Amino acid sequence: MESARARYPARLVALLSELQAREEARFVETHPRSRELSEQARASLFEGVPMHWMRKWPGGFPVFVRDAKGARFVDVDGIEYVDFCLGDTGAMTGHAPDATLKAVIDQSAKGITLMLPSEDALWVSAELTRRFGVSSWQFALTATDANRFTLRLARHLTKRRGVHAFILDTVVASKSGRQVLGAQLVAVAVAAAEARAAGCEWLHADFDDDLCAFYFDACGFSATNAGLIAL
């Protein structure tokens, strides 16, 4: 049976475009404070957001959060939402759970981050052993730490010294790259520093052709022939 889309493609596209435009206009109307903050943020934040992917949310600007509790949050315009993201797993037990909140407040008064162990580390590692049956633990508190652990363990187990790091540029439009060259240079420099700290010896970059000038001329990358194989 011929589908409605096949029979009426132009009409369907027009209706969807009209619906999207109507919803986007409604979003702007109901989120004036978020829009105001988004415009202000462009003075000091690239694309007006702390992390570039926040620009990918539907609407012309992201919703700015006022506070969150449990599985819900309220934005700066007073609208309440059910949060299905939960901090990309960082808040899987809910936002601001009372027990965690109390523990964080208590620990903050005694210091939050040190480059030395405390007695709490013994209790936590013993509890992890009890729960999961693994006898020895290390704590990776950031993604950088986790990557560093993985690379060093791989080098230790394989006895191979050469480790390569990769940059995959899939989010920066060429026009944006030219407009904010300084910011992009900083991003590449940070990636190089992190790769170097993790013990990598080479940094590769995968990018579209229109970014060649940026990576080759501004950043100092050399052109190479490369091959990939799916394992």
C-alpha cells in the first residue's frame, strides 16, 4: 500500500515545517529568561554554553536550570521537567539525594581534594571488595584519570611503548573554526597536553578537508597516509 508520505510528500514536509516553526516560536515565548541568559553567555562562553554539545538541544537556545531534586528540575522560567538525562549517568540516583548532600557538606568542611589518601579510602575499597569480590582497587575520579589508567595498564600488559592518541573533529564547523581560531588552538593544545601526560608518543587528528589549513598551518600537524581496519 502506498504510504501517505509517498502520496503527499510536499504537503507532509510543509505541515511538519509549520509545526516545527510553531513549536520553536512557543519555546521562545515561554522561556524568556533562558533566552536572555543565553544571549548574555555569548560574551564569555563559546556558542553561549559551557560545553559545545549543549547547543544541540532542540530550540534556538538551551534551557537554563535553576535547581534540581530527585528526578526533576526547574528552569529559570519556573517550568518543571522530568529529567531523563540525569547528568549523563552522573545523577542516576537522583539530583541532590539527602544522604549524599549531607556527606558532601560534612566532607567539604574537612577538605575536598588532596593528593594524599585518607582513612575513608580504606573503608571504600574494603566495601567495594565486599560487594564485587575484586581484591584490589584504584580510584579514577575523572575521565582523564580513567584514560591514563587504561593506557598505562595497556602498556604494562603488552610491553609496547608506542601509544597513539586521536582527535576526531566532528563538531566544529569550518566557519566557526575560522571565527574562533584561538579557542580551537587552545582545545588542540589541551588535547596534546593530556595525551602527553598519559604517556602517548603521537597525536593524530581526523578532520574534514576544509579544516586542513587549521590543523596543518595553525596547529603544526603533518599530512600522513593512514589506514583503518574494523576489529
